[in-house]
Amino acid sequence: MTTYGMAKHSVLYSYEAGDLQKIQYLSPNMKRLSGYDVLVFQSPEPKLLFRDLIHPEDRTHVEENIEQALSDRTPFEISYRMLTADQQEKYVHERGEGVYDQQGSLQCIEGRIEALSDQATSPRDQKNLLHQTYSRELYAAIAHYFPNTIITVVDEQKRLVFIDGEEADQIGLDKQQAEGRLLHDISTFPLHWKKYMVDHMHNDQRISYEVNYQDQYYMVNGMPLKDSIRRLFLFFYTNISEQKRTEGEMINALKKERELGELKSRFVSMASHEFRTPLSTILSSANLIARQNEPGREDKRLKNVERIRSSVRNLVDILNEFLSLGRLEQGKVSVNKEKFDLVAYMRSITQELHHAQKPGQRIQIISSDESLIVHQDKQFIRNIFLNLVSNSLKYSPEGRPVKVSISTLGDRFNVKVIDHGVGIPEDEHKHLFDLFFRARNATNIEGTGLGLPIVKKFIDLMQGDIAVESQVDEGTTFSITLPIDQVQIEQP
């Protein structure tokens, strides 16, 4: 038999499972508790059953709790009214549990019944105490069947009268030490939780809000409780961290899906425009060449051939931009450092752009040093500045120069590409490095919207910085700062 501590007006019992008539043991205190002799229950044909002593209004409640506990193989604890031999109501508290054999079959039920009259002298006090006991049982049941929760009940003196739930262990709350203490004396209880609880206790309505603690998020539902003894407020904390993470992932996924949809739309718009022009030029030039086979038309044929070559170069440039972006996105870019003169190299880069210059345009190289030896990847440098300088030429009118200024800043160097072109609206500066972005005053000028994002990725890869200053109709300055001696880049 399970050992239960004896107390005044307490009865120990044991009866066979499924048969309340077969009492195996009943302590003599039954006479003092109920007014009935033990033999009334233990005779071969008992005159009374245990359930006959339970007040009819409480009987279903008691039986359902015991059946549920036996089904869950957990101890039960229940309070109810007992009818004594002189037909008086006595408030009692019963604790018990099932006893099982090695095969797991229920053999008997053992427990203890204790009179609450030991603790409450008047019928009103007994009833109030029973109400509190019922409430604690309800709170404990809620905490048991709802995981990831903390249930707290606070009285009007801001005293924690009840706390339970598996989540209490996660924040280091000791139920035994916390119950009965004032909120401000419980140091392990999060400070901002206590403040919210005190603030909301003055409300007579249900409340709901979110709080966080140690990277965990909790949904708090609170409500006033009706109690005949004192004013209480219940707070129900549910850990919603997993839901918040899932919600965040879904929001990010939806955001990325929208961004992908926008990128696809921009790509289709760009491709239909940028591919159509050179392809139309190639087709029309090829048709003209086909009709210009007669002697004396060599110059016209060569002019159309050059138009085809120029259009093919444009298509190749567009495809190269896509390939460069794909390799950068996938981390498939290897670094080949070498020492070279940056000033001389910038002059060679600008010479490659001779065909892109409009009438009267020129590129000026301005450097504080005749030469500047850097230890960098020449191809990266070429890709960056071919793009920036060609953009400056493209967005500048005829006769306006483009300047390339080179200077040193300690162990880094700075290159500024300065033009006096159409400029960029100030409210669009933040989108300059977005894929396929084109400023609204540049939509009629050829471009894919890929050049600057690629430049930015190269500069980030080289641990550098890029800054932009621009005003509409006054021009744009791109300022790039990079290490003179490039640190080796770790590839993923």
C-alpha cells in the first residue's frame, strides 16, 4: 500500500479496481470522519458504498476526475462534500492513485480522505476553502494539459497565490518558493512581466498582449476571476516562439517571392527592350548587305557590317553581365592578385572606351602620383571601372568630359568617376544597387540595370566601399575606396 501521512480526521483506504464494494482496507478514522462504522463498508453485503457518501451534486465531478486520472495513470486529488451519518455536509479533500501489477493491469485504488474542517471552522469558511481547492485543481489541470505554458494567479495585494506549468522551469521559476510571495520579492520573475501584470490588474476586462524573455516570445491572456473571498487575476502565458519563427520565415518567404516576381517582371521588360534593338539592327543590316552586292557599294556594306558588329557587342555585353552576376551570386569567383600600376592601367581601361565616346567627349585621368603600385585583381578593377566610366559617358551629353581622379588614403586608394550628366533623383539613390533598377530619368537610355549591382558585389568582395553623390541635371560622382594590398578572399 502506498504510504500517506495520517492527520486528524484522515482516513486511509484501499479498494479493488472496478468494484467499490470490495474494500480491502479502511482505517478506523472513518467513524470519526463520517459517523459510520467501518463494518458498514466492509461486511460481505455492505450497507453503504463510498459513492453514497458523496453529495449528489458533486458525485459526477468526483467520478470523472478519478476515471481520468486512472486512464492517464496519474495520481488524483479532488475536493467535495461528504454526507455524514447525521446528514450533515462535511467538506473533504481526497488524494489517491491506482496500483498496477508488473503487466500494467490496475489492481486496486489507494488513497486518503481528509476533512477540511481541520482547517476551517465555520461552514462559510469551509465552502470558501473548497472553492479555492476546486480552483487550484482547475488551474493545475489546465497547466498539465496545455504544454509550453505558465499559469499564474495574483491577488489584489499583488501576491502570487498560484503558479504552475512546464514553461515555469524554463525561466527558472520555483513553484514552491514563489507561491505566497509578493511579486516584487520574486527575483527570478522577469521584471517587465511583473510591471505588465500590476498595470493590467486594475482592469476588469480580459486582456491580451505579447512579452519576450531570453529570446523567447509569450502570448499573455489575462482575466479577472470571481472569488467570494478576494479579488484575483489570472495570467496565462503561452510560449509562441516557434510560431513567431515560423511566421517570420513565412513573411520572409513571401517577401522573397514578391521580390522574385518583381525581378522577373523587370528582367522581361529589360530583355524585351535591350535585346530587341540590337537584334532588329542586325536583321535590317543583314538585309541591306544582301541587296548591296554590286561593285561600288563596298563602303555601305562595311558600314552595315560595323552596325552588326556593334549590335553583337551590345548583346555580348548584356550576356556577360548576366554571367558575371550569376558567378558572383554563386560564389564562383576566384581572386588572382598581382602587382600593377593602377594609374597606367586606368589609362588603358579608358582607351577601350574610345568607341563609346560621343562627339566632343573625352576622359581625363587625374592622379596625385605618376604611378601607384597596387596588389589587386586586375580583372575586378577592369570590370568595376569599365562599367562606371562607360555609364558616365552614356549619361553625359556631347562635349562634356568625364574625370577619373586617383588618390591614396593610407593603406587604401580612392578612385572617383565624375561626370556632368543627367544625374540621379535623390529619392532613388537608395535603389541604385537593386537588380534591374533604372532611374526614372534614364528609361530612354540603353541599359540593363545590372551594371551597378555587379559593381557593388565586386567592391563588397574586395572589402571596399562605394559612395554616390548626384543631383539631377548636374551630374554624378561615384567614389570607390579599396585596399592597396588586397587581403586574400576566402571562397565559400
